[in-house]
Amino acid sequence: MTENTYSEEELAGFRKAQRIAYDCVEHVESRLAPLMTERDAASLMAEYLRGRGVRQYFHKPFVWFGDRTAFVNFWTDLHFFPSSRRLAWGLPVILDVAPVVDGYAADIGYSCVLGKNELWGRMVADLEPYRDLILRGVRAEKTLQQIYRDVDALIGSQGYENRHRRYPYGVLAHRIGRLEPTRLDGLSAGGFGIPALRWLRAEGRAFKSGASHHSPLWNEKDTSAHRATPGLWAVEPHLGHQGVGVKWEELLVVTPSDAYWLDDGLPHVRRWRGGPRAATADQAGAVSVGSG
């Protein structure tokens, strides 16, 4: 399936999966504490999602603390996996997970901090215009390649570095979809669920064979020199500066004639609008955890 427009019922399924993922990261944010490792936090995420009935992932929990949020010294893709890095007051945190709920996949990324960090606060506020920039570009039927370059230009004007360039294939976004239950549910390779890898490979093969004119990956390459394909895109602008990285990631709905964000009530949007959000870790208090 290379192009699709989902029904309202299906979009409700994706919205539910995305909300469960954000509930998860806000729950774990409230439990962050000094000396916790990235692996500890990833285990808390997996435990929470198991409690919500999640048995399948598009990709399993990723967690980055400190300068790892900016992908400092990420020489290979193995550095993306949760590590023994320990948390301390003032360090930035990114929680990233992609659960599958009743066959509906979501992929989200969430930035937070243990206590306070002025640079982190400024960078998180500076993430806000990317949401409108990307949506306006898609609605104007700009090519994905051009929108990527527009994002790069804004990053440069803010004095930051593009860190989504460090993701595999340098993606700003990728397509995501519905995964039918299989006997491979629960199995993973490289942090990605086997059904998800098969889905992505099928999308890629359709593009390479000419069955689809559109790549499932959104980056700065010529393969992204086309308008957004109808369907769902997981969009994740990621900024870095002086060892601090921040991002958001959420689902963008693209139809043959329009585009819109799947949910306008997500934590980063509420943060920008001054609305209610989960207590930060310094408000919630420290929690004792093992070394992981």
C-alpha cells in the first residue's frame, strides 16, 4: 500500500495510539530522578505500555540523557539504544517510542528536563514555529525536499544544528501506517518490530520498483522531490546546541487535498499555549531506582 486516505474510524485508532504513547512519556517524566539510567527509563516506558495492553511496537523505547539528546559522539546507529548514562539535575531528556495499539501505529518524541536548564527552555520554545512551517509547506504542495530545506534554514537562523540529519537516512519524517496482527508480533530487530520493518521494506520496494513514485522517507535527497504522499507521516524536527538536544514528534495527516496534525492537544502544544501539562520531575519529587 503506497498511498492511502484513512477513514475517521481509522484516524481515531491512530489518535488513541498516539495519546497512549504521550501518556507513557508524561508518566515516565514524573518519575525521572538523579542516578536513573537511560535503560531504567526505557524499562519504565515498556512497563507502562504493557499495562496498557501494548504487545507490538513500530519501534521500542529510546531514551537519551544529557549531550546524548544532541547525538554527541553518535558514531554508529548502535549509539541510539538506551545506555547506562545516568541522569542528574539540569540534564535534558528525550523519550521516544512507537507503540502499536490494535494494529494502529504511532511514533512520538518528547523533550523534558530534570529540574531546570535555561538553554533547554529556550530551545523547546524555539521548536514551536516548526509545526506551522511544516504544515504550511505541505498544504502549499511544496516538495518534501524543499520543506526540509526550509526547516534547515530556520534552524540556522536560530543558531542551532540540525540533529535529525543524524537519524538513519537523515529523515525529518517517515510514513507510518496500520500493521495487521501476525505471528511475528512482539518480535523485533534493531529496536524495530519485525512487522514494522516488513511494512517499511514493502513501502521502499514499491518505490524502487516504480509501483510508487514516492519514497516512505522524508529527507533532503532527490527521492523527496515530490509533494507529501497521502497517508500518515511521523514528523520529528530535532535541534541541537552546546550539548543540548530537543525535539517533538507527532503524526501528520495528509489527504489528496489537505493536511492537518492528527491531534492538537499534545503536551508540547499545550506547553507552547500555556495550558496544563504533567508535573516536571522536580515538582514530583525524586524516586529511588536501581542501576539498570
